[in-house]
Amino acid sequence: MKSQHSYSESEKQAVYRVIKERRDMRHFTNEALEDGLLMRLLTVANQAPSVGLMQPWRFIRITDNTLRAAIKTLVETERNITADLLNQRKNDFLKLKVEGISECAELIVVALPEGREKHLFGRRTMPDMDLASVACAIQNMWLAARAEGIGLGWVSLFDPIELANLLNMPEDSRPIALLCIGHVEQFYEKPMLIEQNWAKAAEVESFLFENTWQEVETTL
């Protein structure tokens, strides 16, 4: 039975399309964003669901080029460390473009704030729910950016302690993501890691269980 609260067919198809065509972008042009667009993206991020309505996200906009270069150095350091740990896949990994920090129009650091331990609603037995909430905020930005025709890439290759120190963050806070946002020449037809033969995506049936846990085969 179709819900009486359903959107129109065209509206539903637009939602499904933006989810399907969202990409983790690494290649950007240097073109600036239109006025007001960044705030629209941050506004939808702030509308994300959060456990206990704690809104555990903080956004740091990086506008200083020297600071941006220092952040890029942190990412490059972690990229090389990760490559060494990948052993036989090191050379393949080093061929991947893992960030667009120098080229993107906007660089946003997303972080968890200090004082999170005081929020018990929904976190007493599941303390990572604040992290899950931040992930929802980032996903909101990602989908809205794709609908706007703007690329967004989530970079996680960095030492969180070093990045926190670089940004003078409070001791109990924690950086979660570097978001590269900007215009792109084109969106990848498939996720970049699939296009570059780094990994294969499995269908949802592989992860759907009934009543009890089942083993999942993964292919790297």
C-alpha cells in the first residue's frame, strides 16, 4: 500500500538519483563557489539527525593558504605511512589521488566538540552515536552538493592529534574529516576506487541477514 505521505514520483526519483550519483571527489577546478552556496551546505548539515539532539558537529573553514598547505602536508605524511603498510599494494595505492586540498574551492574540517561525556541521552551504552550523528551531517552536505552540481571529497588520511594541535582545538575535541568542496570538470561515472580497480562493490543482498549473523565474503 502506497503511503499517503509519499512525495511525487519525480521528487522521489530526484532523491534516489542524487544518492546513486554521489561521488567522493578528488579532482577539482579552482573556480570559486557562488555566494551563499557554502552556507546552504552547512545549513543542511546542521539539519541532520543527532542523538539526543546534541548536534555534535563543529565546522572549521580553512581560509588561510599557509594553514591549508600545512594540512596537506599532514595528509601526505599519512598517505606515505599507509602506503608502506599496504605492502604489495603500495605502488597501486600511491597512484590513487587521495585528496584535492590544493585545488578545491573550500576546505572544511569537521570535528566532534569537547564535553561530549555530559550527553547521556542515547550515548550511555553507545558512546559512538555522536560520531554517527556527524556522519549523517556530512552525508547531508554530500547529497546537497551533488544536487548543486558541486563535488565533495571526504579525506580521512591524517593524524587527528596533529591536526587538532594545528587548529588549536580543545583537548577533548576530535577532528573527523577534511571536506574538499568545489567545482569539478565532471563527476566520476563510478566511484573512483572502482574505476581505478582498487576495490569492487557488493550488492546489498550480500549484507542482508535474517534473524542471525552470517559470514560475508569480501573482495579487496
